[in-house]
Amino acid sequence: MTIPFVIGVAGLLGLVLFLLHELRSRPGPSEWGRPPVWKKRIRVALATILVLLGGLAFYAFLIEPNRLIIHQETVQIANWPPELGGLKIAIISDIHTGGPFINDQKLRQIVARTNQLQPDLIVLLGDYMSPNSWHSHRVEPEVTAAFLKDLHAPLGVYSVLGNHDWWYNGTKVRRALEDQGIKVLDDEVLELKTGGTSLWLAGLADLWTRPQHIQETIDKVPRGAAVIALTHNPDIFPRLPKSVPLSLAGHTHGGQVSFPFIGRPVEPSNFGQRYAAGHVFENQHHLFVTTGIGTSILPVRFRVVPEIVLLTVQVRPSLAPKAFANLSPG
């Protein structure tokens, strides 16, 4: 992205110089070779608008997509096992390796910053792949998996796959991740034992590209057990049974652009902005949607900063136990 960045800086600097020129030019009679006052005001206004638009475009295409923040949230769940109170989950989604700014250096940064959070559990919610396009290039999943293998958490690292992974080759993406020790759950469940209790993960297949077996998958979890559903696309949330108190999803990128007062003009969801980002509580169960890290369709983000989420799960309301610590699987 060095060349686009240089071009962007040069273009923005040119607009600023144009504005300064217009501000310094003095109006006067046309016979003096000076523009009338009304023409000067129009040119200054035009130059100001161009500078503002150029600055916004520079930030949205070349600055914000290259940022990475830690987004910390807490959800309180009724009837959550006290032994699991304080569970810390790192959530990573929509890496889109090969997209703008998503290179080897960024992958190392993602891994290092996630490990620094010392989560109890790490979940990866799909879309590792990018297509060959004017702003991205395909990177084989083995490359991404080789970096993600360095993620560490006491309860492990688990993944589901997204639509971009299946549009490429979901079987190959799964094999690449599992060859590096990252278990992929595709309509599968897994029991984690810790602190004398069990936590179940239910990985649900991608909504856009795979047959849906939501109820059949959830039915594999023992009745009354604590379960967290992992899925790429949050649009399945209304179809989840109430026995699933918490679901985690990505896919939306938060729309990538969110304008003040207007909101998100584009959202890849049948529910509009309803499940665009963050914490949702409906029908007595919870959903958390991360806005992810990479971009797709257009290499732009505005007021939707790439993020790694650290989600803490607590008991609601006043039954919170001691801090969740010293976890080990088994």
C-alpha cells in the first residue's frame, strides 16, 4: 500500500495548496486581473469542500483500514454457571488475508495483541480468504494458518468457516487450520471441561454457502449444559433455540462505513442494521457481532475500526463469582 499512500498524500497536499492559494488571492476589479468577491468565495468554498472530501477519502481508504483496536465488552447472562463467571473470550473474524493492509506483518500483530490479552478461549469466526481483485489477492490458507497457530489460550483455539472460505475451498481451509492445531467446528459440538464444569461450543455452518442443520447441531449438546454458538453469519440468530444463551458472529464488517446520523448505508444482512455490530439481546438470549479486521468489496472503513474483541461473560445480576482464572482443559 506504499504507492497508493504516496499518491494519496500528494493528492491531498495538492488540494490543500489549492485552498491556500485561493485564500491568499485578493479580490478586486476585473480590470485589475483579480477575481470578483463572489467568484473568490465560490472558489474558496469549492476548494474547502474538495479538501474535506479528499481528507475523508484519505482516512477511509488509507488510514482506518490499517488500524487495529482492542474492543472490550462484558455480557451478563442469567443462569450462567457460576464456575464460568468471568470467562474471557477473544473473538477474531474476517481477517481476509491478502486484502489491503492484511499481510504477514498484520497477521503477526493480530496474534501478538490477542495473546497479550491472555484470554481463556479464542474463537475465529471465518472468512480468512480474499479473492483476486483490483484491491486484493488470494493468499493460500496454509499461509494464514501458519501464523494463527501461535495463538494460545488455556481452553484452546477454535474456528468456524465463512462464505469466502467456502467460495474458495472450505475443505482446504479447514485442513490448513486443523493441520496447525486449530479445530474447526462445522455443524459440530465440542465439550470443554474446566473448573469442575463443562462448557460446550456449537459451531454452525455458514448461512450463505452451506445446508443448515441448526437444531440438529444444538441437540447434540446435553440439555441444560452451558453452550456458546459460533457462527460466521449473524442472520441465523432468530432461528437459534433459547437453550443457547450466547452466540458469537462476524461477517458484517459493521457495514465498513457508518455515517453520523445516517448509519450504515450498506449491510450484508437480511435484517438491515439489526445485527450489524456489537451486543444484541433478543428473546432472552444474547448475540455479539464483531466488525472484524479486513475488508471486502471495497477497501474502505469509516468509523468502523478493525477490531479484536475481548468479551467477558459474567453471571447476571448479582451472583458474579470470583474471577475466572487458572483454566486448563480437561
